[in-house]
Amino acid sequence: MNKQFVSLAEFLVAVLGAGGEVSDRRLQVKSVATGQYEGGGSAGGYLVPDDIALGLWSRVYDTGRILARCDEQMTSGRKAFRIPAIKEGSRAEGSRFGGARMLWTDEGGTGDPSGIDVELLKLELKKLLGLIYASDELLEDGPALQSLVERLFALEAAFAIEDGIVNGDGVGKPLGIMKSGALIVVAPEAGQAAGSVTRKNLVDMASRLWGPSHREAIWLMGNDIFAKIVELEEELGLELFTEGAEPGSRLLLQMPVELCEYTSPIGSSGDLMLCDFSQYLLIKNDPQMLSSIHVSFDTDETAFKTRYRVDGQPAWATPITPKNSDNTQSPFIALGERK
């Protein structure tokens, strides 16, 4: 058995050598997509060794602050995944937990029969492709390229998946919270200024958050909304942001704040969100990391291609109505449009 590559840098240097007269026998050739023939790196590409590929993609989840909070399910190689879920739209008597019911009765009494309403949530792996071009000059420095490839793939993959979790339409990508039937959009105050945020907005959003989600939910906002809340602090003379447990982290109404680029433009619905991502289901398959290499002769570049399969959707189809309130609750809350 051929000796395995000890690092991604060593693999990249071997790929560069394969384009010339020297070929590393450790490179495994992958046939081209057309099925016409099997060739070298410029025709079909080389398989990244499994240990190197897994090391590369582990950084995706280290980078993604939202990804790490999702309820992740492994698919065991299956393309589709069905998750049984309790169907519960109301917390009134006879509706909790999909219809389970407990009754106080006198000794010897009997209770009414109860059933449980269950629905199947279907997730089907979607394909996420990554492509990076590297110049021949950069390829000559294996360690530098390893650092570049790991960083860029990790950051871009995390961004694409997290953006799908928030904004995806479910067509060829995850179903995002903003397109979900579980989302509650909290209306602004009457006559509220365009793009503004008020203390009542924050309180109203927190009041519609499902009770148990107060332990897990985080605020999502861009820098524009962050600045508006800072201005609101100064205007009210109140400290709305408080220091979190991690250095540099912040809390708003005792819930963590994450600054991100996934929220809507300021003034649009969803520019400020309050979400419990433990109520978002995420499935993924083993990385199956292909590095399909070909040389672009006119620009002296080599293309590194990789594939990742993932899908996700909120575990909730709709908000629920609490037992003693008419105001629905959900793990996913957004502030409405102010324009």
C-alpha cells in the first residue's frame, strides 16, 4: 500500500508535480464526469485522501456560529431523512404534545382516551459545491496554499450553509427561517421611524419567543441594527447591551448577540431576529471530499473542487398557541418592516 500524505500541503505539492514530468504514485485518479476515459489531473482530478479531507472540513463547523447551535442529525449515507415529530399547534387541553392528555379522576375513575398526532419531517440532502483557483506560483509553496485553502473553504462553506439556514427557499438548498411557516413577524409601533429600533420592539419580540427557547435563543443583527440599538441606549439612558461570558461577547435582554450578514437590509422585515437554532434540524452526509483538479493553461491556474451535502429546516411547521394566551409563540421571531 502506498504511503499516505501526511498533510494537505504535501498533497497539493504532489498535484503540482503531476502536471509535469513527475507523478506521485500516492495520487488516486478519479474518472471524468463524461465517462469517456480515465485520465490524470487535468482530465479527471485526484481524490483528496480521507484523513486530509476530514481535517479540512472540520473547520466549517468551528467557523459557523449558527451551525454549532443547530440540531444536527447524521444520515448514515442516506440521501433522504425522515424525522418523526409531535404535531402540536396549541397548548390547550387535549392538544398538548400532539393530543396526549392526563386527567385528575376520583379513585376507580376512568379518563377519556387520548391519541398522539405525529408528522414526518422530510429532509433531502442538497449539494454544495466549492471551487478555488490557485496560481502555479502559489502552488509552489505548499504550506501557504494549505492555509489558504483551509481558510477559504471553511469560511465560504460556513457562510453558504448559514445563509441557507436563515434565508433559503428550500429549492436546491435548506429551508430557511425567513421562509418558514414557523416564523413570527412582530409588527413595529404605529408611526415608527424608518429603520429604527425601539425598546418596545425588543420586548415584543422576546414576549413572542417560545418559553423554553429563552435559554437557547440568540439575537441576529447586522452592524446597522447594532448601531441603532447603541443609539437607543444613549437616547434612553439605559444599558441595553450587557457583557457576555465570553470576552467581547454581548447580551441583549440576557440573550446572546451575534453580528452577521444574513439578516435583511435595515428597515426590512428580518433585519433583527431572535432565534433558537436548537429547534432547527440539520442533516449532513460524510464529506466525500473530491478535489477535481484541472489546469487552466492560459492563466497558469489549478482549480480545487470539493463537494458537501447538507439540508435543513425548522423543526416547527407553525407557531403554537399557549394555554392561557392568544399570542402565538415560536422559536423564530423577526422584527417587521419599518419603511
